[in-house]
Amino acid sequence: MSLDGKVPQGPLADKWSKHKFNLKLVNPANKRKYEIIVVGTGLAGASAAASLAELGYNVKAFCFQDSPRRAHSIAAQGGINAAKNYQNDGDSVFRLFYDTIKGGDYRAREGNVYRLAEVSVNIIDQCVAQGVPFAREYGGLLDNRSFGGSQVSRTFYARGQTGQQLLLGAYSALNRQIHAGKVKMYTRHEMLDVVVVDGQAKGIVTRNMITGSIDTHAGHAVLLCTGGYGNVFYLSTNAIGSNVTAAWRAHKRGAYFANPCYTQIHPTCIPVTGDHQSKLTLMSESLRNDGRVWAPKTVEIAEKLQKKQITAAQVAEEDRDYFLERKYPAFGNLVPRDVASRNAKEMADEGRGVGASGLAVYLDFADAIKRLGEDTVKAKYGNLFDMYIQITDENPYKEPMRIYPAVHYTMGGLWVDYNLQTSVPGLFALGECNFSDHGANRLGASALMQGLSDGYFVIPYTLGDYLAKIGPAKVDTNHPAFAQTKQDVIDHVNRLISLKGTKTTNEYHRELGHIMWEYCGMARTEEGLKKAKEMIQALKADFWKNAIIVGKNEEVNASLERGGRVADFIELGELMVDDALMRRESCGGHFRVESQTEDGEALRDDENFAFVAAWEFMGENQPEKLNKEELVFEAVHLSQRNYA
């Protein structure tokens, strides 16, 4: 089936403005008649809940953490993009749009991406008004720095804590509405299903994570703001609790899942040290402004470094390969993440990696410290350096950081149209939970931009249009669909509780992660993907036979919570493999070894794969149906990405 993204007609620069005018409105007196459910309280969820409540809607907000401010958005480090052109270096809305489309390897909708760039300038004003302490120049003006895939400085930042400061701004706005009685906050509640009534989303089923109570909640619309699914790889930079369950359960109720194989591998993460680890730590992309990435030129030198026979400082300048600067002189160390990650992997594959495992390259600040002074570097990156020291017991002021790619973000997600509505009417998806803005590779500092764009400036308009059309008739949890969906959840929970095998769900999660990283990670082949599918199917069968869930439902039960999430990850993993198998091209973060240029770069197939792959759930243990949304490009010319 061919999908309609509902992108407005007309010139690119006018689409959003005209669309806003054409959307139906809900008058202020009627807004109080509507109930809106928001699931997730990160940047997208908190900003949406606060904005909708400010408009007069009644909002119920849910999160599984003990406080909205513990959402994973708080972990974002480097910054947020906006086309303000404060540096007078040639930036513009169109340039931000073009960099984002190109960075995503031409696999995103033009209309959505241009709107994101257009709205970006408003986000900064909104956040400054909230008191977000962005870095400022000596004269008091807001400062900017550069991120990958761009040749201008457009990234606003608050040291290495930008996500935390932005979330505190959204959290303060949310708290104001909680205090005003317009938002009812449900902490420690996990959404386990969507209630669909006559084809429309009308509520959710949740589990109280303290008491185990399974409850239903009704609303005129449901907004999913639940983040990405990077933890399908087990080891990622995501918080341990980050999961796909809300989005996956919505998928099984009819919401299409788009481009699931598009996952982002971030090039600057602290390398894996062993099987004892449960997560990885990001080192912000902002460090590539001043840090230089290099590997030894020969395997012999690399082996000496691995065995600690020599130190990095003892490697002569002529024996160092600054491979990003060498291969991509125009962008240097600030190439997009997918490009930097593949090149780091290439160094390790050639035997030129460093560290005990050989799975690392260096990020060196010696030149920056010499040029700027240690105090200046400390002022810019001090908290990131401190984090690195605490984790590795190595001093990056004196020796290079060791970095290696790791799973960080997911560009895939629930399919949404231009209004952020999924294929289920009344069910909307915002932020990383949807697929819409980043194509096959997200540029650095664009995740925060999308989350706040969707929450503050898009959904207040587009949701109103939907509500005006359906009217404010009361939604009642006494409808049979609520009882049936609740029973489905109870049955699923009981099935999990009944598992009394010998393997923990954490063991299954780790095994799944190994399969995904090995066969559906940075490099993918047809043979490997087919093998992965068989392995995941076997893992799923074994999970439901031999997994163990301890305790009972009517209590705090982390084993039960993890079991449900891992079961969903296993099913998602199979769909990701199917998606990667279907897409017989390389684009952005999806690198098929069979499809590459002579220089080893991603080789797209625009004739056959310039579309969004939106997968439709067809029933348990049934192959999913592929629906396509053709991508139409009017403002940009499709070309092979070149950052040299």
C-alpha cells in the first residue's frame, strides 16, 4: 500500500505557515472539554504536556520514572541546533534544512525537515525565556559551536549538560501546569497497551510499578513521547530503562513502524571493557570541535600500544594517521556520525585500533591545549573530561581519550504523517519515538531540536485540528474495548509471571544484543542478516520456554518489567533484520557491504529505495506487511554524499 504523508502543497518555505492557517481550531471554551494522554515526559513529552495544558486542555501525563526530570533527555550533552546565524557565517533556515536532508542521506521528507529548521529559531527564544543557561560569549551574547555535517556554527549549548538544562526548562513549565491542576502526573506507571475504539485511539492501559495494579485511562487522543529503541542492542548510550514497549504495543494495535533498521552508531563513546557492562557512556560530539581523531599508521605500532609497550605520546607525528582529516579535508573531524563511525571501525578492522581490545581510536586534545590553554579547554569541556576520568582513570588533559562507536539513537520509529499522527487516528508520536525528521542518519544536536519542535510548536496546532473534527464527546472507560484491552494486558503479564525456567531475561537481552551488533550493526550483509533472523527466532522460542521471572505482579518487580521489555525487543529485533534485508542499498547508518562505492562510502539506490518503509503488524508470528511512502524531492537534488 502507498502511504500519504499529508505534506501540504505549495512552496517549501510556505508549507507550514499555510498549513497552520488551514488547520481547524478548538475555541478556548471548548478546550477544557478534552482529555489528552501524554506518555513519556522527556523533552517531547514534557513540552507537549505543558503546552497543551497552557492552551486549556486537560492532560494526563505518564512516566515510568519516579520523576519526569529523570527522562533520558537529561543525558544529552553537546547542544541544540538552530538557524539563528548569530555567528554571521552563512547559516540560514534553508542551510539547516539542506544539511539535515543531506546528513540523513536523502531518506527523510522535505516538508518535515524544512519545518524543523524553520521552527528551530523559535525554540531558542522559548528556552531562553524559561531561563535555560545557554553558554554566552564574553559580551553576553549566546555562543555557538559546530557539530558534524555542518560547516557553520549553529549549535547552542550549556557546557556538556544541554539536555539536562533544556529538560529542566520544560519540567518547570510542566510543573506550573501540574500546580494549576491542568496536568495530572502519573509517575511510576508503565504503558502496556493502547485502547482502540472504532478505529481510533481512545486510551491506554498502564501498570502501577509500585502496586502492580493494571488500570485503564481514557482520552480523546494519545501522544506517545517515549524515545528510541537503541537498547535492542543491549549495550548502548541509552539509560537502562529506555525501551520500545509503548511504541511496540501501539504497533501491534495498528500503528505502522517505519524504517526500524535505521539506527545511529555514535563515533565518540567510551569503549567496551567487558561482559560485565550493562550500558555505555557517550563522549559528546562537541569534543570533535577541538579534539583530533587518529590511529597509528601501522599495525606494529598499534600492537605496541595495545600491549602498553609504548604510550600515545611516544608515537611520532609522522606515525599518526589523522584519518578523518586526511579523507575529508573540507569537514575534517566534523563529518557526520555514520561516516566517522565507519572509519573508526575500518581502523580497528585493519588492526590499527588502540587500547587493550584494539577496538578504539584516539581523540587527542594536545593541539587544542597548546593552542588555547588548559583552562580554556576545561571551561568548554570540563564536565565531560571529569566523566571520562571517573570511568577510565585516565587523564585526557595529559593523554588522548580512547573512543569507539556505540549505539546512540534510532532514526526509525512509528510512522507519522505531517501532523505527527500515526496510522491509527488519534494516536500521535513525537520526538525520537517517531521516524519523521532524520532519514537514515541524524546530525548531532538535532535530537533536542526535534523533541522541542514537536512538543512546543507542532502538536499544539495539529492536535487541535484532529480534536475539532471528532468533537468533545466524553470518552468512557466503560466501553467494552477498555475491558478487553485490559484483559489482554493481564493475560500477557500472567504469561510472563508463569515463566519459571533457568535463564534470566538479562541473559536473553545480552544474547539479542550480540546478534544485533554482529549482524545488524555498523555493517550488514545479506548472509549475516538471514543468519540473524534465524537466531532471533530461535532466541524468541527459547525465551518463552526457558526464561525465568521471579516474584509476583502485585509488588515492585524489576524482573517482570525487564521481562516484558526484553520480549518486545526480541520481536522488534526480528523486524529490524527484515527491514535491513529488504533495503538492498546503503544509506546513512544502514550500511550494506554489498552496496558501497570504490572508496567504501554508502552507495544509495534512489531508483528502487527512495521510500519510507512502514511495516504493518499482521498477527503473532506472521510476516509483517511492507507499506511504502514514496519520498519526493523538489528543493534538493539527490546526489552521492561528499564530505571531502
